[in-house]
Amino acid sequence: MNNLAKANIRKDKRLRQKYGLTLYQYQKLYRMQNGRCGICFREFDKLKPNVDHDHRDKNVRGILCFFCNKYRVGRAHTEDAYLFRRIADYLENNIDARKL
């Protein structure tokens, strides 16, 4: 067995243990995202892909770059989609309080 096959076996085992995801499912998700982060769309060529999952129900949502996984989603300390929508609405608000 060559080194690539051994590495794939180890990766499959780790993905199954940590996320309940097979290597085949991971690779399929990676291709569905075109080898890009699910949030910022940067290519994973030099970025390490991170499996993003819901800590409550363990559902795997996608693959993110380290920065998006740790700082954009992970820093929220809550996985509340409603809150994120409110934040997006707030940031897209065109009000300039200096003109009130």
C-alpha cells in the first residue's frame, strides 16, 4: 500500500470519528464548492480546508477556510442564523447618523 492510500485511510477514519463524514462525502462536498471556502469563496490551494459543523446537532454544513471557520462563524459563540441575518441587515444599512 502506497503513502497516498495510507493517508486517505487515516483521513477517512478521522472524518468518520469527528464528523460522521466519509472521505468520499468530504471529497464530493469539496467538489460541490469548487475547492473554495463556503463563505469567502477563496480557493483552498494554500488554505487548509476546515469542516464546518453545527455543534448542537452535529450536521456538517460545508467546508470553510480557517479564518471563516474560526473568526466569522466560530467567534459568534452561538449558531443563530437569525442573529447573523440581523447583523447583515445592520451592516447594509445606508444611514449616516451624521446626517440625522
